[in-house]
Amino acid sequence: MGELERAGMQPVGGRDASAMISVTVYSTGPACQRCRLTCRSLADAGIRFLVVDVTDARASAVRDYLIEELGYSEAPVVVVDDEPEHHWAGFRPDLVARLASRLEVAP
């Protein structure tokens, strides 16, 4: 088990075109349908992303960040490049498509 997995994080593949940005999906785990759909949409668009399981006991600081700083109370939360204006909550295929077009990534 790698360091990311021990910290409740899982890197997910994609095409090299998206390597220039950082996309993090904060998920409540495999039982979350919106989380699975978001991850599938990102993967289908060829966008690399990191999955962080916010239910992990070691993720309390992450939960505080999502709730207190970003104001979210639902999953998934997607953060692009750790920039305050580049994040959303829920399954948003429109925003995934917009991100893919911004990166010029073809599925």
C-alpha cells in the first residue's frame, strides 16, 4: 500500500494532457453514486484526478476544509488546482465537459 492509499487517497489515471492541472475528488466512498458518476465522467474525459475518501478517520482536516472553507456539506466535491473559484459539489457532467474542453482532452 502506497503513501497516498494510507492517507485515504487514490490516484486515478487519465491522459497526459491533464497532467498540467490538479483535480481532486473528495468522495464519501464507493456507496456514493454521485461520487462514482463523477469519477467515471472524469476518467471517460481523460482527466487525471486524485480521489480522497473523506470518511477515512485520518481525513478530519479535509472535512473541515470542505465544510468550513469551501462551504460544502455534500459529496462529491471536486477541486481543480486548489483554487477557490474552481470547485463544485455533486455530479456535474456539464462542468466535467467544460474542464475537458479547457484542457482540450478528447475522450
